[in-house]
Amino acid sequence: EPEVTQTPSHQVTQMGQEVILRCVPISNHLYFYWYRQILGQKVEFLVSFYNNEISEKSEIFDDQFSVERPDGSNFTLKIRSTKLEDSAMYFCASSESLRDTQYFGPGTRLTVL
Amino acid sequence: SQKIEQNSEALNIQEGKTATLTCNYTNYSPAYLQWYRQDPGRGPVFLLLIRENEKEKRKERLKVTFDTTLKQSLFHITASQPADSATYLCALVPSGGYQKVTFGTGTKLQVIP
């Protein structure tokens, strides 16, 4: 069964450093998403992406964040200058069409020291 | 403001019994509602989707009801098994052209052998 994959599974970085989290969505899906989950808290929407542009973003997704689909398979989330409060699990998801079921990857645990 | 509430306390039930989890929402007009399962350190796994014009949906041992008047969804697992132990998340997708999925905090279910 096709699935969303994410790399790395765990990323440790120093405050102020840039990180790039990578995702490979399900191949025939057209909509891509990033969510985050701070330890012990709920899953929070960050951004959705369709047709090579952001279609919706939350107030969390400020200028420090950016997303890109650099080629036909990868979808990336970049955090330009990480802060301690960026420490969380980051989940990528994809869906076949608008408002279709979103399938989640296993997540990347980001630890900012 | 929009709010999604799930039982914040863990639910412990005996193996073989039916588990019932509740999701209540306020100030929200969802196009549909989803239930996900999340295991520790893993991404949410989609279980069931129910649309605003549907009252009930079933899949194997799972049943979801959706009452848009009460603004409530109930999620049932019949003949529960220890392997059903996990956190169950309620998620709402708004009507209109939005893609943002809003998650509840989840209810932790423990099935005792």
C-alpha cells in the first residue's frame, strides 16, 4: 500500500540554525500538507500546498517557514532560524484531491537545543 | 472561537466491551468529520470519515455517528481488543474551499485484557 515517507526520523539542531525536513507524498496525490505536534499537545495545521504554491497557511506559519516541491517527488519544509519552541514532531500529509482524506507520514522529531 | 473537545482523560475498558469516544465542537460548521488513530511517536492514521449529511458510518468493528444539531460525533469500537489501545483523534474539515484540518486533543484508550 502506498504511503507517505519522511526523512530524517529525528533531527537535532542548534538554535538559530536552518533545518530542512523532507517528505515524499503518495505518488498520485496533488495536495500536500505540513502539521506539527508539540509534545503532549494536539496536531496543528501549518500549511497546504497545491499546484506549486501555498493554498492555505496558519498563523504559526510565519516568515521563518517555507515550503517547496523541488522536484516531482519531494516536498520540503524549511525553518530558517530555529527557535527552542520549534521543537516538535512535524508531520507531512498528502491527499488525492481537495478535502479528500489526508494520509500522514510517520513524522520527523525536531529537537532544537 | 472555534473549539473541538474530546474526553481529556484516558478511557479504560475491559477487553470485549464497546468503547465509546466523544467529540464535541462549537462555533464550527464542518463539511465533514474524521477519526484518526495515533500511536506514541507516530503519525495519525485515518480510520473513518463522515459527511455533514450522514448520520452514521461503519467499518468492521468501528462505528461513527454525527449529529450536526448537537454538534457531536461519537466513535464506537465494538468487541475491543488490547491492540486497539491508542489515542484517537477527532478532526474537522470546514465547509467552503478550505483545506485546513483542525484536530482535537485526542482521547487515550486503554483496553485491559
